[in-house]
Amino acid sequence: MRLLRIVPDDTKFDFMRFRRISFPVSAALSILAIVLYFTHGLNFGIDFEGGTLIEVQAKSGQANLQTMRSTLGTLGLGEVQLQQFGGPSDVLIRIAQQPGGEAAQQAAVEKVRGALGSDVEYRRIEVVGPRVSGELLYKGILGLFAAIAAILVYLWFRFEWQFALGAMIANVHDLVLTLGFMSVTQIDFDLTSIAALLTILGYSLNDTVVIYDRIREMLRRYKRLSMPDLLNISINATLSRSIVTHVTVAMSLLALLLFGGPAIHSFTATMMFGVVLVGTYTSVFIASPILIYLGVGTGRTEHVETPAPAEESPEPPKPSRASPAKARP
């Protein structure tokens, strides 16, 4: 039975010719993402900003958002956001942080209960004070940097320092572009977003290590092969695995994005961008060609070696024919 081949074994696509385009584009996008972070900022959720989240369900028929919005707008609670999710009777109410600490937050919840009355069923109430939200933000950022440091140490022992530095540059590139995406779209940045960033780090690292491992193998096998050719061979050799992995992950994330509901919307949207779009691009067009600029395989470009299969044995030399002796007169 013939096996299914996603990518033919003799694929020889030249990925390295795009490195003079991918690096300037990535640098420009990274600078733009950093500028957006400091100017436009992130849309911090209740986990980091503080406030109240109330999930209600209308007891009879469809919830009237306009009536509920006008009713809650007269309570003097500041910004109140209403979002319909799931079924037509489910409503998510977000109330801005109230001055006066946790007691003021609890008082805001009681005002909402009194305004809506018994027409709705209260399914979930979350109140996060400013002190708790500040601690959550601090610990979330601290955990993110601790993960980056642990990855750097792991790569330092697993590969040479050039490989470790290249992988870290690629991972930071993924995080920066993902934060820029969150700043542009203004999706909620909460604890699930921290989990998404950590997942993107692990996923991108796994894909990069697979390619790096093949590159290291090729470096030992072919001593005179030019570095761009060696990188192209390594990426093409792992291309089938990368395509299968990325397609299956993209299909899973798309299902969660469409049918997962608002509770995990920020997580799935961040993962969809960071893993499918950025992670796939970075492993091939950033993490691999950056090894050339970090000095890996210096001097290889002066020689060109045609790689041969490992099992191929050299052809035995043909026996030389002796020239016939001249007859004496």
C-alpha cells in the first residue's frame, strides 16, 4: 500500500532567497508593534484592570439588551458593557472598577441585582479589586519572563550558543508581533492571554528545535555544503511534518474560535494569530536563516558540495587496460 505524501521527497524549494525580504519586514512589524503597545496600549480585562463581571440569563424568552443597557445606565456605575453570547437569553455584563475598594464593587453588584430584579438568573459573578488585579498582572508578566529565561537555559545546553540565541530572537519576535495584534484588535488581555502567550512560546520553540536538530545533523554530515543550501535541505526535509502539525492545530483553533464562546475568545484568537500565522512563518523565515548572520558554518559558502544519500557506496575503480607490446622485427 502506497503511503500518503503531503510533500514529495525530492522537494527543493529555496526558502533562503526570501531572507533579504523577511528580515526587514519582520523588523518593521516588530517596531510597529512596540509603538502600538506604548501608544495604543492593550485592552486589559477585569483580571488585570479590576471590576465586576456578571453573567445573567433571561428567564423568559430573549434578553432585551437595549432595555437592560438603559436600566443599568441610570445607576451611576460608570462604563457598563453588555454583550450577548451563547443563546439569545445569555448576557455578559461588565462594570468598570468602582472607587472605594472591594466594598464599592460589592455595592455595585447589589445595585445591578436591584435594577434587574427577578427577571434574570445570575449564573456567574466575578469581582476583582485593584490590589488583586495588580498582583495578577505582576505575577503574569513575571511568569512570562521566567519561561523565556528557562527556555534560553535549555537551548544553551541543547545546542550551541548561536542556535540558542537564534531561537530566542525568534520567540521574542513571536511575542512582540502577538502583542501588536492584541493592541490593534483590542481583544481582552487577561489571564487566558498570558496562557496563550506561554503556549505560543512552547509551540514555536518545538517547531524551531525540530528544524534546528535537522540542521545540526546536516552540519555533521556535509562538511563543505554551503550554508544556504544546507538550510534549504533541512527545512524541506521537515516540511511535511510542519504542514501536518500546523493544519491540524489551525483546524482545532478555528473550531474553538467559532464555537467556544466569549469565555475563551481572547485565548483562541491570540493562539490563532500567534501559532498559525506568526509561529509558522518565524520558524522557517527567521529562526533558520538567522544562523547565517550569527556565523554558523562560516566558510561554507566558498565550497559547493552535492549531498548524496548516506547508503550510496562509491563506484569501484575500473581496471586499467595494459597497452599491447610492440612486436620486435
